[in-house]
Amino acid sequence: MGREWLKNTLVLLPVFMLMAAASYYLWRDTQPEESTLVAEEKAEVIGVLQEQVSNVKRKLGNSLYWNPLRSNENLYSNDSIRTGTDSSATIQLQDKSSIVLAENSLIVLEKRANQLNVDFKTGDIETKSGSENLSIKVKDTILDSKSAELKLRTDTQNNTQIIVTKGTATLTDKQNKKVDITTKKVVNVDEKGQAKQAAVALVLNTPKDKTSILDPDKTTTYPFTWTMLDDELKEETLEISTKPDFTTITFRKNGHQAVRGAVNRGTQYWRVSTKMKDGKIFYSEVRELRLDEDKRVVNVSPANNSNLDFEPEQDKITFTWNALGAPKVFILEISKDIGFTQMIITQTTPNKTFEASGLKAGKYYWRVRALGENNAETGRTAPFTFQLNRTLAQIPQLLFPENGFVWTLNDPLAFEWKRSEKAHQYQLVISKDAAQSNIVNQVTLKETKYLWKWNKPGEYYWSVTCLNAGGDIVGKSVMHKAVVQPTVSGPVIILKSPADQSTVTRDRRDPMDPIVFSWAVERPISAGPFTFYISEKPDFSTALKKSGIESTRYSLRLDRGANYYWKVEWVNPKDAGKPTDKQDREVSIPFSMKYRINSNLPAPLLIEPLNNTKKSTPKADTVEFKWQKVAGSASYRITLERENPNTKERVPVLSQIVAKESFVSMPLEPGIYNWNVSSLDKDKVEGPASQTRRLIIELNKELNAPKLRAPVVK
């Protein structure tokens, strides 16, 4: 037992000692060296770390330890600066020039007299606002910048590429041979320090090699940029491939120094080519790019492709999501389209949940964006979709005709329903089928009664829909069936032309062209003349009467434009002289007609509102309409109609004659309106109407949707 314990102790003790030592040195590597302050006091300041991202460290002089380096810290001669993965650093030198280190880069700063030297070890660096006294050591070569701006990059084979983006630099190799490098040449220094020049047409800028993009979508667009070194070349081709040899190209597009390319999920490779003056194709270096799924923010509910069935009293939907880290704020976006151009809700919240209300029935898309410090986007979810179905309240209550009612009279059939507090107006639909696809009549009105002038007997189905002030459906009645089965199969006299509710126009002349009225007899009647009635009043109390018409046509000249009503009557000649209720007589269903006389006046030119003008208002408000004066006109008629968004039917709002070239309406509810103006001369003869313009009155909504940012790059 004792020997076994001793054996285990001798084996494990060195292991524990090694682990302790390793832990100490790992900890020590992250701690400032005790002699750092003393060394800094003796060293000369040659610059400052202007900006650092993520993991940037500095080793001071001959120290063995790497210490974290923060923005605005001074840099000294003999400092070694390195950047880790997904890290970068910007160094500003004393002469205001700068050096930018990309990820996984290492340099050593050296100062001798007035000469600043940079020992470039590895990685990807760039100089800006060129320094006159800067030289860069690249293996066994010395690069004198001479105020030029440079790019240096080491590849996986330890070869270094030197590119001059501005000015001219001089490279001196180990044989003391000097080579001038211009923007039209690139120098490659191999691992042995041998330098070779090559012609170059362009230099890739962004994205950097091995860039990783986070995006929730499987495909995204990303900006690719490069610099053309030959000003005469104006077109290049961006190519993206899934293979480094570009045997399979997924995206190709021509452009000049910048193209937005489509990047697919996974590892991609990209390059840019251009056709040189000698006809040869120049290909840039190949860079690697990776698109990874952004899982920093994830939608939870409503689940993707879900169906939400709401009762009439339900109105709230709870949106929830999860997020990594601690974003400062979230932005929930709900849209009618997957591109999020028809935004319905844009809500900013610090929470991972939000309760939305007021959504109409339909299909929606939703996503969440997370923002961190300085409102930088730190994640975005993939869009989810859901279908919202609303069970409508069964309103209004139908009163007459009751379900299954049989109408036996030849008279028009009156429909009636109970008024609803939720309804601003009603839509009555009469159809030949219970599905109401074969519609024979559809009308939108504010009243709760409607008189239907039916044409043929048969079975009909009718329902009423409640609409709010915005034209949205807030309720739908049950379906009722009504049977039209008169004892006499329909009216005998059927009016034909002009059609009911039509508009008839005539040019003003002497004599006026007549209007031809026509009708038909549906079943045989005894011989005898017809009597024609026309009136400006629907009760025909002041009607013009013409008797003794032998045919089914009658021509009449009307000298005054107005709204007219007309009908035709027949009385059996044998019953002449008898009381009306004792006569064998037939009367048509009256038709209405708008009669307009065109004067020689031109149509007015409208001024404002312009066509398709949108006016936002928190409540019903007046609108001023203006038009140009028409020479010779005595007054004007302005006509305003409201458009039903569901049926596209235009409901008259006003038709008013005014003396001036402007008119202020009554307060208009939100909706879509159409308006036009016509001129009247001193004899009240009306000229042609102007163009019809569209006006949209909408409720005032405060929109605070922030602009979308580019995909996050790590």
C-alpha cells in the first residue's frame, strides 16, 4: 500500500508542478510587466494607438510578455504590435501618417535619428497619408516609402506582396539593387527575400481575405470594391465561386471598382478580372469569403408559417425572441412583404418580447434586429411569416326579407337590416349562389335599407357586410335566401335605352339633337298606344307627358341639362274612361338619366390638389379645391365622389355649383376621393368636365423606422 502511494506521488507531482507553472505564465502574459512604466519613461514616443478592435497586444522592447493595448495609448521605439483573429489596429505616427494592421498581423516599430523603421513580420498592413521618413523592412529587403501609400500582405506560403496605391516607393534588396515601384506595378518578395516585379491592373480592397459575414439569410448581397491602377480601363468583372479554381461560378457581374455580389451560405471565393490593352485577361488575387448563419438573435413566436385564428374580441399577438449577449435595444419589424418595404409596425424595445394589436387579417412577415453601442447592428433574425385569420362578428342582423321568404309582387324588393354601432357604412351583396360568386347586384351605402329593382324571377342569396370609416370589414351578417316568384312573371314593359343611371350628353346647337328612348314588351298585350313620361322629380309630379305613341321608340329634344326620370305606360283602349284601379294597364319600372349639354366652353384646368395627393390628418378636415378661370363661364360645377376600396364603386359626395374658381369642402373622412370641375355659361349650359383627379385622405401616423444597415462583418 505504501509503495503504491509513493509510486503515484512520484508520477503525479511533476504533472501538477508543470500545470501550475503553465497557469502562472498564462496569467503573467495577461498582466502588465512591473518594469513597463520604467521602460516607457526611457523610450521615445513615436506614435499613438488611434483605434483598436478586439485583441490587440504590445510587447515592450526586450520584454518577454505581451500586454493588452488600448486605444489612445502611446507607442514607443522597439514596440512589437500584434493583432489577433477578428482584430485590427490603427497606429497614428507623429507626422500624422498612419499604419493600419488587419487581423493576425505583426510589426516592430523602430526609431533611429529621424528615420522611422517598421519591421514587417506577417499579416496585412496598409499605410495612409504617406510618411516622408518611413521605411519598412520586408525579410532581407528595405522599402523606402517616400511619402507613398502602401499595401503589404503575406500569404500562406510566406510570400509578401507589395502594392503602391499612391505615389512611388523604392525597394532595395539584399544585393543593394534598387527598384522603383509605381501604382502600375506590384512586387512579390518570396520567403528567401528575392523580389520580382509584375504588371498589375487592379488591387482588391474589400472584403479582406477570409472575411466572415454573419447573416440570417442563406443568400445575401455584399459590396465588393477594388482599385483600378490603369485609368484607361473602365470595366471589370467580379466572379464568385464555390471553388478556388473557379470551375463553378455562382455569380458574375460587370462593374467599375465596385459591385454588389450575391454570396451564398458557406465558403466562397472571389476575384476580379479585366481585359488589358493587349487583349489579354488580367486576374486579380483570389480571396476567401464565408457566409455564416447569424444566430445572435432568433425568432421564437409566432412560429414560422403559423396560422393564428382570432375571435372578434381577440386583438393581441405576443412576439418573442432570444438573443445572445446583452444588446442595448431591439427593433421589431412587421411587414406585408418579405422585402420589408410595406412596413406595418416598427417597434423599438429593450425587452425580448412585444405585444402588438390592431393587425388586420392577412399574411405578415416579422423579424428582429439587435442594436449595441452607437446603434451598431449586432444581429438580425431570418424573417418569419404567419397568417392572421379573423372570425368576423355576425353583424348586422338581417330584418327583411327573412330567410326563405317568397316575394310574389311585381314591385321592387326592399332589403332591410339593423343598424350596427361598429359600421360606418354597409355593403349589400345579392347573388345567384350561396357562395356569392355569381353577383347580380352589389352596393355600398350608409342607410340600412335598399330597394332592389330586380329583372328576372328566381332564387337569390343576400348578405350585408359592415365597414368602418377606413373601409375595413368589421362584421358580416348571416346569409339569407329570398325567392322572387311574382304572380305575374315580371313587368310587361321593360325600358332599354338610355340605360338606367346612365349619362347622356349633347353638343349645344340649334336645334338640339334628340334623345331616342326605347323599350320592349315582354309578353303580348292588346293593341293600343303607349304614354311616355319624363320628369325632374322621381314622383313624376311635374312630368312631361306624351300620349299616343304607337311604336316602342320615342325621340325627344331636351333643352336643359338636369337629372331626369322616365317611364312608359300602356292602358287597354277598352278601359279608356274607367277609373285607374279598374283599368287593364301596365307601367314600366322607372329609369333615371343624367342629361348634360356641352357648351362651347373649354374644360377647366385644375390647379390643386395635384393628382394622387395624399393628405394626412388626425381627424376629418376640410379641403380647398382650386382651378383656373374659364373665359365666358358664369359659374362652375364641382363634383366629388368617394371610392370604395373593395368594390371600386364611386359614391357621390357632392355636386355643387359655385361662382368662384375655388371651393372649400365639408370635413372629409379618411378615404379615396375623385373630383372634377365643369363650366356653366350664363344660360346654365354646362361644358365638358375637366380631368378627374384622385385625392387620398389618411389618418396621421408617426413613422420612425430606422434605416437598415449593411450585413454585420466579423
